[in-house]
Amino acid sequence: MDQLEKAGISPKVARLGEESEKRLAERFLKIDKLAEFNQLKVLMAFKKNRVSAECLSGTTGYGYNDMGRDKLEKVYADTFGAEAALVRGQIACGTHALAVALAANTRPGDEILSPVGRPYDTLEEVIGIRPSTGSLAEYNISYREVELLEDGSFDYDGIKKAINERTRLVTIQRSRGYAIRPTLSVERIAELISFIRSVKSDVICMVDNCYGEFTQEDEPIAAGADMIVGSLIKNPGGGLAPSGGYIAGRKECIDRCAVRLTSPGLGAEVGASLNMLKDFYQGFFMAPVVTAAALKGAIFAADVFGRLGFRVDPLAEDERYDIIQSIELESSERLIAFCEGIQEAAPVDSHVKPVPWDMPGYADPVIMAAGAFISGSSIELSCDGPLREPYAAYFQGGLTYPHVKYGILLALQKLYDASLV
């Protein structure tokens, strides 16, 4: 009996995995080359900023003169091609980072535009699409959106009509969220931003970069974005950052974000790093290879399930601009069984069965599988999905490719065992 069989994978399922790996060998080599490029880019930023052992020690209290924190922000800025960055453990999550960036760079009477359709569920209450205490709508900041066309392309006519004298900030979600639509490449983001600026030159363009970091050689700053925003328990934390988020971009935008995060008159000067700096630095250093493992796992999942007839997006052969893989399972029973398999493959809480629940910020019950070292970390092997048609599983993460491979095979095994495939 081989190791996979000992771990509960039948020979039939194992063979499906072997066939996919053979088909994907050349693709995996290309991802390794991408990881090598981005690894050197990060290393060069570390070297340029003379990161030292002293940078790994944190501060307490106010956090004045925190050399490690300040250098880390320069490392992020240089890696992402930005003028400045805010990288803080005080940023609770990606949604918090986005809320800070939006609130800091808009004023009452301004309007926010999303030219790529409805943003991720948790932003609906931030913006005020769903009424919520403290939303931007309560501060007279309005919102409008333009859906993508049926083929996933930008509705340039609709965007031009939507931009008006109140339009202050355009928010562009790079990843798909809980929508079946294309993830945006840096090249497509550049085309969109160029068009928007041709209509109104002074609009602030912000990119929600969650799940997209290190999936290409460039980040959206190279596409002309004024700000990019993300979570440290996703790609850039490398599976080591225990919490936090980042905002990088033009200095004046980042300065406003720092003031919003802390206080007017204090800005980026305060905010103790506590004992998180070593994990922040080491996680960012590891992020390119960890992201590459997650990319391989997503492509492997697409190939295995796509060959079984499930609708997968992106397809295995498609280029990747984030680490998320959607698999339309077409029933709640299949979605729950899939998530049970991912949970059982986890190093933490593998004995726990995930159940759907009414998560804060979401309109529908959501099932989540996430047996992670860092609670809620979606750069670790994880899967989630709302219980609504088409009952899609949104699979992402994996600190190592062998772990992702096992998780996908075990999820498929659960479907076979329940006679659901």
C-alpha cells in the first residue's frame, strides 16, 4: 500500500491525480520560473533597504522610531513599485485595509465607482450597498457600479457614462470573489485605468489586490494604480504573518490612509509592531514560493475536476492572475462533501466537520474549510463557498504543493464515497 492509499485515497482517485500531473509538468515549470523571478525581486528589496537582525525585534507602546516596521514598509513599497506603503498588524483583515483606503481617500459628496461589477460580499456593508452602521453611505459618499459584459470584457460605454463630476475614486477588484467572472491581469488593469483617466484624469484608482500578489512579474502599481490593497494572511504573508494588511501606492494616498488608521497628527509615526516583525519579514520573503505552490494546486484542481465534467474557472490551461479556483459543484451536498475533504486534509482541526453558518458580512450561509496554523489564513489550504447556486467551491492556498495535491484528492474521494460523482 503506497502513502496515498494509507492516507485514504483510492487507487482510482490517485490515478486521476497522476494523469493530471503528467499533463501539467510544463505548466508547473513555468510557475517555478515565475517564483524565481519574484523571489529575487523580494531579495533585492531586502538588500536595498539593508534589513538587519535589529529589524526583526518589535516595539511596544506608541511604537515611535520603530526601525523594523518602517523598513518593512520600504521593502513592500520597493517590491511592489510604489512610493510608500503601510504594513501593519493593526489592520485586522483585507476588508479593513480596503475600508481604510476608501474612507481615507474620499470625502462627503464624493462618489465611488466599481467598473468591474459588484465587489466582494464583505465590502457591501463598508460601502453601504447593504445598510450598516458606519458605512460610507452614512457619510454621504455615494456608489455606483458597471457590470462586466457577458464575455467578461469591460463595458467602456457604461463606464464613461457612469463617471461624473462626483467620481473621486475607482475601486477595481482584481480577483473574482464569489462571482463567476475573470480575474484581472495587470495588463487588463492597465487598459482599464488608462481609459478611466482619459475620461477623468484626477480619479484615484485603487486595486483590491487580494489573492493576486506574486502571480505575475508585475503588480498593479505598474498598471497605473494609485493604491493596491491586500491582506497579510493571504499571499504576501507567506503563511507566517499572524495578522495584518497592507496598502501601497502614491505617498499622498498612503499618508491619508495612515491618518485614517491611527489619528490626525500621528499617522504612520505610531503603531507598535509588538512581536510580529520577524514573521512579517520572513513571510514576505517566502511569499513568492508559497504563492507558486498555491498556483500549482489551483491548476491541479482545475485539471482533475475539469476532466470529470465539472465546470471550473479558470480552466487548467488558462493563465492565472490569482490563486483562487472555482469549481461549480451544482448541489449543496457536493459543496459540503468537498469542503469536508479539504478540512480532513488540514494539519490543524482535521477531525472537525465544517458546517454552513451565517458569517458576519455575508448575505448567504457560507461553508468554510480552513484547518490552518493562522486562523482564517487563505494562503493556507482552504476552501469556502456560499450556499447558493451554482454551489461553487472557491478553493485557494496551500503552503506546499504536495499538501494541496492531497487536499484536492481527498475532496474528490469524499465525493466518490458519497456517490456524488
